[in-house]
Amino acid sequence: MIESYGIIGWIVIGLLAGAIAKFLMPGKDPGGCLITMLLGIAGALLAGFLGKMVGWYDQGEAAGFVAAIVGAFLILLIYRLVLRRR
């Protein structure tokens, strides 16, 4: 799905995934909205990378939207844990 749109698709899906992950995760984020959206893009990329390593996706196949949300959620959780320890 995302691969057909290229990098713009990754960005748009990542932004949406970041917004949904922020909505699903209660509490205040250490970063602002922009940081959360960038973490969403990273989450979409992480979901695709991990999915390929596990064998859920073939080479050149992108992660789905739900996987991008899960990836964004995990990165946002790690981000909060790291900044909380500082």
C-alpha cells in the first residue's frame, strides 16, 4: 500500500500513525506535535523493517497502516521512557 506512493506515502502514513498513537497513549508527551509526527514516520519505517525481518512482508512490500500505528506507538513509548529518565 505505502510503496506505491513512495516516500510521500511513508510520510503521510507515518504522520497519521503518529497522531493516532499519540491519541491512544494517555499522558503528556515530552515533545510537541512535530516530534510526535516525526516519531510516527519512524514508527512506520520500523514496522516495515521489523515485518520484513520476521517474514511478514516481502522485499519491497510496505507495512500496513495498523502495523505503522503499532510501530509509532512503540517508538513513542520508548521516547517517553528515555526522556523520563533524564
